[in-house]
Amino acid sequence: MRGERVQLAAEADTKIIESTAEAESRAAGERATKTEPVIKFDHIHKIYKMGDIEVHALRGVSLAIRQGEFVAVMGVSGSGKSTMMNIIGCLDQPTRGTYILDGHDVSKLSKDDRADIRNLKIGFVFQGFNLLSRTSAIENVELPMLYSGIETAERKRRAQEALESVGLAGRENNHPNQLSGGQQQRVAIARALVNHPTIILADEPTGALDSRTSVEVMEIFQRLNRERGITLLLVTHEHDIAEYAQRVVIFRDGKIRSDEPVLHRRDAADELKTMPVLDDDDDD
């Protein structure tokens, strides 16, 4: 009997070891997959022609952004950062070079194919919110799904879920003029989320907001990045806003001049605990 118990224990230990090894192997495979670039620029050039004049917006830019990274992009006006974001968002094409998005070369795709990719993979957030003024919050959030042929009931459900995720439950029927600037930006973020994108591109999303509301928006971005693994690219002129990202890429004269990790990253959720609530942020 004792020998049988020893043998059973040994077999159990072997199974545990095998199970652990399998789990570690799967985890290693998942980590390897996550390290593959979801966005890859290989010597990207963009030249705009204005009559006989050629404007070089990007000059041989190479860049890799991995799944789940939160990257801030900075640079003065005309440095090339907006052109880069337009190409990443499939709003424009490079003149030369290769752009790989999620393993696929999208450098030479047609306008319609790029539109399909935008709708399926990428969410956009802008400084000016870009909400329809005569349309309710939930209807604004539903808009991207209209192009996907999603049925009405599912559109409503997903729009409601997205609004709740950005703290706007109960504001579904408010129009933009009934919402504060911060609340309008939350609607814009919810709209960017409804098609379950793997990437969110945010262009100066805090540029029109006060200090506390800016931190609230960054808390949403950090939470989406942390909990959902969404890859985030944020264009900003504000160094303090860039410190909420994991990495900062600085453009100048159409080239990347620096690409560095954020050594002392700010945590928006922790900061909000100690920040006063401004009267302008009250729900009214």
C-alpha cells in the first residue's frame, strides 16, 4: 500500500510539473506574441506636392510600436507627427516605405480598404471632440457602428456599455451643449471604443480641457491600456501629459529625434485622489 501511495504521489508530482511547464510554455508564447509590433514603419517618406514645390513631411521614419504600449508623440507644428498619425490611422498613404499594421502591409491599400481597417481596428479621439451637435450622446457613440451594419439593438447595447465605461451612465440622452468639455471628450472616447479597436489614436485630447479634467481623461486612457490591452498613441504638446505614457517619441523636421521610455510615469488615478473637484466639473 505504501509503495502504491508513493507511486501515485510521484505520478501526481509529474503531472503538476508537466502542467506547470505547459502553462509556462503558453505564457511564454503569449509574451512572444505580445512583443510583435502591431505598428511598424520601415523608412517611411511622405512628400506633399504644392505646385512645383515638394514638402517633405516625413523623411525615412522607422518606428515599431508593440501591442499594448502607450506612446506619446511630441514635436512642434510641422515636425511630422500629425502626418505620421494620419498614416497610422489609414487616413493617408506613405509616398515611399512600408507600413505594417497588425502583420499586414497596408502601405498601398485602396481608400475603401483603408476605411474598412479604420472601422475595425482603430479608434480616434480629437481635441475638438467632433460630436454632432443635434445628436444625443448615445447616438453620437453609435455612429461608427452604422457603417458596420450592426443591428439597432446591438448598437444601443454597445453604445450604452461604452458610455458606462467612461463614467457617463445617465447622460445618454444629453446633447453636446448639455455636457461639459470633459463630458464631451468622454463621449468621444466612448465613440472610439464601440467597435472594440485594438488601437486608439488621440490627437491633443486634453488641449481644450482644464487641469483636473485632463487628468480624468488620462485616467481613462491608462485604464483602457492596462485593463483591455489597447495600444494607445497620444499626440500632445504638453510634457506633463506625455508623462502618463510609457514612452515618448519626439519628432523634428520630419524625423524621429528621440524615442525614450518615461522613467517616472505619472498615475492619473492616484493623482485624482488628491486633486480638488472644480465647480466647472460638477454635473449640471
